[in-house]
Amino acid sequence: MATLLPPPKRQKLYHGIAAPEPEPEKPTPNIVVQFVSEEDGQPLAPAVNLPANFSRANLESLVNKLSNKDDDPVPFAFHVALKDLADTNAPTRLAISNSIEQDVLDHPSKQFTTEDIFIVQCAPQAVFRVRPATRCSSTLNGHSAAILCASFSPTGNMLATGSGDNNARLWDLNTETPSHVLSGHKGWVLCVEWEARERKLATGGHDGHVRLWDPKTGKAIGDALRGHTKWVTSLAWEPIHINPSAPRLASSSKDCTVKVWNTATRALQYTLGGHTVSVNVVRWGGSGKGVLYTASSDRTVRVWDAEQGRPLYTLKEHAHWVTTLTLNTDFVLRTGPFDHKAKVPASDEEAKEAALARYNALVATNGELLITGSDDHTLFLWDIFGESGGTKPKARLTGHQRQIAHVAFSPDGRWVASAAFDNSVRLWDGRTGKFVATLRGHVGAVYRLAWSADSRLLVSASKDSTVKIWNLKTYKIHTDLPGHTDEVYCVDFVADKIVSGGGDTTLKIWKN
């Protein structure tokens, strides 16, 4: 029997006109890509010829193979640097989140063609990933006045808050319930600071007193440390890798002084009296045997030898009050021996070794860097103890239109975020101080910033009563967290939880 063939397909007609032939797909061009380390600009492998639509995930696999990594694959972030533009608000880099074709060649700047060699900078990311918060899991009441400060404990199991009701409070983050009320101050509690092994909590108040607390029992450790004649503005503990058994505590005050306390004997060890107006911030650096950094309304930043209390440098570049200060080592000094593996050290010596290893790993490339922010609308990046160190800044960071409220280094030291009263957050390169992007979305002054432990997420708290999480690939809002009914003064980020507090007297916990 003969095989029957199907009849030929009839041509489709649209209003009597034949349909146009589909255009053939545009071929994907090939490009030359050179992978370099973001750390030092050194090539990671010879240049390779790739399709322009090679996906970001494939780029990551390729870099791991070309780098001859025998261990587990390392996650990378990729970007291409843009040429300097006249517009200071334009991004200076293009993050590759899809492919080079989509993110670079098709970018409106049109700075690149297929004839170029694409220098792709590779930044290794944390091997763990923090999930962004999407909902409010708890709204906790207890304070009867505005919450002025909040700080997670180094392990992330507890939270301390200070309020205008003259009390500090401890909260259990595992159960998201109140733990202890810390009563004793006779004025607003303006700052709370955890010792990096979570054995003690320090609070500073409007009454000029510094108090120490046992976080397990909520009981005060002795009487208040008295000496300041005006309110306490900031607290800083001595790093664990310098003094693991009985770290000292530094307190700065409106009375123009910084005092260093021996927490074992509860005695005042020495007073730093070089500033002429209020000292707004004190930070304890981990360089050498310890360094104290202080920022003041006398327009100066001072650097001190923490062992003997003698002055080392006076930094005089700012033209107005210096109100905020951050170190690229802040996160590792704050968390001491505790990393994402949550291993608890068994002894002081083990804690010292773990804390020192984390500190050395961070400062191995760039040393301990400092950024200061001022009411003169500018920031300065300082490399005090580097090759070009001393009293001259490494970079001047300009662009904010109002006074700087807060500045914070990311935990890995690669990024710096600054918040200002001009309703914006700005992102900068943590090593060079170069401007990266402006994050816009708040409609009120931005008061406070916090980074996730993997340095991939940034959260901001604002006068507009919202908390926002930012996408650092698109430089746009990742998640908006509304819910507060008044200004949000403080925010902190630990593991995959965010806490925020402010004028509505409630503490909110946000998580995925």
C-alpha cells in the first residue's frame, strides 16, 4: 500500500496578506575577557574568548576552574569598572548579575564594544549567605520612651536596647521575648556595647555614668563607674585578641574627655583630655597593642596609644563637627572569636587565637582603615599606619548634600555605606574611597545603617518611619519594611534577623 503524505500546510493569511517571515536570531558575538582580582588587580588566569551572553553562574564556575582551586568552589561577585564621568552621581562600576552582554554591552553608557578586552574584577564572597528579611516576626513592647540604641550580642543570641525611659533591656532572640530590665541609670541610656565574648554588657547614660551588667542574670556588676561630668556619648571594648581575659572599656563624653576603665578592678586607668569640645565617638582598634580613635565636635579626630594613653596623631581635615567614625575591622572586633560557624571557645587562649586569626585575615591586604564623617557633608578615608600613613587622608568622599549621620564598613571591608540628612545612602569602595552608587528611596533623613554578616545586604533606618534593605547589585530597594509609627533611630543586623527601634517605643524583629 502506498504511503499517504499529509497535504502541504496552507499559508496563513492576515487580511489577505501573507505573514512575514520571522527574522533570524541575531548571533551572539564573542568577546575577550580577562579575569582579575579585585584585591590587587592581578590576573587570575589567561584571557579567554567567551560568548557575550555567557551567564554569571557560568562565569563563576569558569573562574573557579581557571584558578585551579582544589577545594570547594568559591562564590564570586563580578563587576566591570566604568571610566570617570563628569556626573559625580553616576555609578563607577557595572555589576554583572546576568551576563556581560546584558549588563555591560547593553548598558546606556555605551562605553564598551565587542572589540574591547573586558577586564572583569572578581571579588570572593562569604561562603555563607544571609537571607533577606521580608516580614515582621515580632513587635515587642516594654520600653516606655523612644528606643535610642540597639546592639546584638556577638553570638546573636541576645539583644540589648537603651531608651529614654532611663532603662536598658535585654531580649532573647531565640524566643523573641523580653529577658531582663537593666535599671540604674538616672537619665536616658544613650549607648549599649557588648564585650566581644558576651560576658559583660556596658551602658552609658545621660547621667554621665557607665554601668556594667551580667547579661545572664541581668544584674549590675558593682556600682556605676563615675567620673564623667556630662553625658556619655559612646563606648568601646578592648579587642579580645589583645586582652582576652579582662578587656578594658573606653567611654567618650560631652565633657570633652575619654576615660579608660579597668573592668576587673573597676578603677579608672587614665583619662584622655586632648579634645576641647564634646567627644562624639570612641573606637578601639586592634593594631599593635591597641589604638584608640576619637572623633570630636572640635573638628578633629585623634589617635591614641591605648596601652599608655599617649597621643599619636591629630587629624584636622574636617571643617565642622566630626560625628561618626568607622573601622574596616569593626565587625571582627565586635564579634571577637565568634564567626558564622558559631563555635564557642573553651578558654581565653583559644578565644584570643580565634579572634587574632580573624583580625589578621581581614587586615592582611589593606591594614586597618578608618573613615570619618562630619557635619561638613564630607567623609575622609585614612590609612594611619599604612605606607602612606600619618595625618593626610587617603581620599576625600564628597557628594552628600547635608550632614553625615552614620558611616559603616561592611564586615569584609570591601564597602563603605554612609547615611545622611539628605535622605540618601551612598556606597563607596572601602579600599580607595571611590564613589560607587547612591541609594535613594527614603523620604526623610537616614539615621542608621547596618550590614549583614556576609556583606551582601545593607539595611537603613530613617526619620520616615521605615526600614529598608538594599540590593547592592541593582542599587535599588530590595525590601521595604514599614510598620513603625514614628522615626526609627536604631537598627542592627545579625544572622538573618534585623531589629529596629525608635520613637514609637516598640522593638520590631524582622526575618525571612
